[in-house]
Amino acid sequence: MISFDISLVTAWLWGGFIALVSILSAGHALLNKRDPRSAVGWIAVCLFVPLVGAFFYFLLGVNRARRRARKLKALGESPVDDGRYQVLGDAPVHVAPDPLEGNAIETYLNGPDAYEAMLAAIAGARETVWLSQYIFEKRGVGTQFIDALGAAAARGARVRVLLDGVGALYARGSTRRALTALGVEVAMFAPPRLIPFQWAANLRNHRKILVVDGAVAFTGGMNIRPGYVPEDAAAPAKIKDSHFRFMGPVVQSLAAVFRDDWYLTTNTLLPLTPATADETAGDARCRVTIDGPDNRVDLLTLVLQTAISSARERVRIMTPYFLPPREIVSALQAATLRGVVVDIVLPARNNLPFVHWATRHLLPQLLQYGVRVSYQRGSFDHSKLLRVDERFSVVGSANIDPRSLRLNFEVVVEAWSEHLAHDLDGYFDARLADADALDPAELTGASLPVRLRNAFCSLFMPYL
């Protein structure tokens, strides 16, 4: 009888504990999730899958970055977000700090050219090298970067490398150990670990930034891995991509992004190196825009939406992962109704088939309004590009999908530059010439199992 009573009490205590955890987790999701769809999903998981749902919410759904970001803001505003706002083009929406005048931009449309320029910049470093990479492999071209960074450190430059903890799982070999052995300071952004427990797989630093001596900076879509370099001269590289070199005042903005990420990772606030380059390096107006769970939610979505809404003649988009939110879908539909020519260029062979299938489910709502979608043949193109009208471009690390626009730490550069626009338009033209236009009947006429598969994948868009 006593054993029965103890068991009954234990059962009541466990039941109460599980109910309390489920209710608290659901309440946290209700208060902190701005997207109603995300909030409803997490609340349902927490309440209808007791304890297990709360565990997964803690693992994947809780934003752990914003609290640490507040500490950074208390130390002073970043030059990337200094509280001043200006109209984007002619659009009546204020979304980002003032553009900076006097910048020069160099475009690299393949891995070998971009890597050569980056390695040359590191070889010339005298004081500082700051490198942030999502994937940095210790093989192929990665060994050249490791050697160059080690040589810069041996010359007396302060070399700091920030690697994403999840991105590092894609790399073969320990890049961190190799760099540390050469005197390079390496930090890991949110690495998964059991002791002390840390698992924030959804909080990924997807930015690719290189800043040398505060004078020259690179950003774009390229990771450091062998796939970007052809295995032999007769064959194309497995991965195509675009990367960009910047000189001028915008370099300090990109340096500030690295400085903020380094602080969030190490609690060490680095001084920004005074620029040594001419502050009138070129005629491009540039603005760095960052997005991430530590920043204003949906800022990058607003930038893209506003840019598309301001288009008068054409919009061109190239991205490997295209799962746009409702706001951008509506902006693209409205653009075609105004007579704007809208082209979206996607890879025919995607390295993430679930994303490809989810994209196929949403494309009909764009095609029916006249948006033109093309699938490029050949190598997988990892470029993330937006072109609007004659001069405006957006380049950087962000895809147009929920992961980039809401979960990842991303960086893009908005540029008003005829030179950059000319380079990117040439690239778009070349890729469209090697692409197949998507016929709407290909989607509407697909078999029922295929349409069900695509629709099912679209349910998981926020996590693809």
C-alpha cells in the first residue's frame, strides 16, 4: 500500500513537472516568436509532444544571440547600424544607414580569381588580418590560405579567424588546429558541444568576410574549399560563385561586422584599424546591411522588398536556395504587374534536393504573374545576387530563404555602381544563355506524388 502511494505521488509529480515545462516552453514561444506560423508550430510541438517538444524547442527554437548582442550595444553602436536612416533609392521606406561614397568594387566570378586576390591581400598584410568563413576546408586551396595566414602571423600581423561551429562540421580535417599551430587566433562561433552543453544548430554565422589592414575587404558567397577550383584545366569547377573586393569607406563597415561577431564569440572587443587607403577609392556608393537573430528581425527582407518595389524596368535574382517570404513574393508579383521584367535564375541541380522540391511548390504563384524562372545547366551556382534597374545591386552571403532571412547571421553590400551593374549583368546574360526557361505546365502537369512531395517539403521551409 505504501509503495502504491509513493508511486502515485511520483507519477503526479512527474506529470506536473512535464506539464509545467510544456506550458512554460509554449508561453516562451508565444511571447518571443514574431512569425505566427512559427509560434503556432512551436506551441503545438511543446504542448502535444510533452517534454520532447520542449527539448527540441530549447535546442532549435530559442534565440540565444540577442541577449549577448545587448552587451555589445551597451559598449557603443556599430558603424553598420549607427541609428541614421535614409531612403533606399526613391522608395518611401527607411530601412538602413546612409550609403557611403567613394568606394571601389572588383568582381570575381570564379574561385581561382577570387582566391588569388584574397591570398595576395593576405600576403601584403602588415598589421591585421580578419577572416570569417562558414566553411574552411584544410585541403586543396585551403592549405594555401592556412600557409598564407600563418606567414602573416609570423611577420607580426595580428591574424584572427572566425569559423562557424556548424560549418566546421562540413570541412575535412581540423582547420582550427592547423591555424592555431601557426600562431593564428581562431574562434569558433557557437560550436555544438555536450560539456558544457551548447547546441544552437539554427544559429549559424554564414558570413564570409576578409579584412586586411582596414584597407581592403572581401565578401560574397564563396567558402574556402576545393570545389571552387577546377580539378584540371579542361573541366569546369564543381561550384560556381561570385565574390567581391572593396576599397574605400565601406571597408570599415565590413570590419565592424567582423568585430561584432568576434565579440559575440569571444567577449573581446577589437579596435577598428584606421583605414590606410584613400577614402575616395572609387565612385561606388555602398552600404553594408547585416541580418541575424541578434539584429533587427526582417531587416534584410525589408531591404530586398523595398529594392524590388522600387524597380521600374527590371529585377534579376540569382540564388541557389529560393524560398522567399510572402512579402518578397508579393513584391515580385507587383513588379510584373507594373511592367517590370523579372528574371529568377536557379541551379538545375541543387545540392539540397528538399529545398529544390519546396521551391517547385511555390513557383506557380510567381509564374502566373509573368515572373520568368530559368534553371542553369552545368556546375552548381552558389551566387547570391540581386540586380535592379540600371545601377543598384545587392551582393553578399544571404540566400532568399527563411534560414538566411531569419536564422543565419548574414551580410550583404548594397551598391549603387554602374561598373558593378555591368559586371553582374554580363554574368546574368551568360548564365541565362546556358539555362532552360521553366514552363509553368511542367509544374502544373506534374504527377500527384511529385506535387505531394513538393508540398510536403514546403511545410518545413523555415528549417531547410
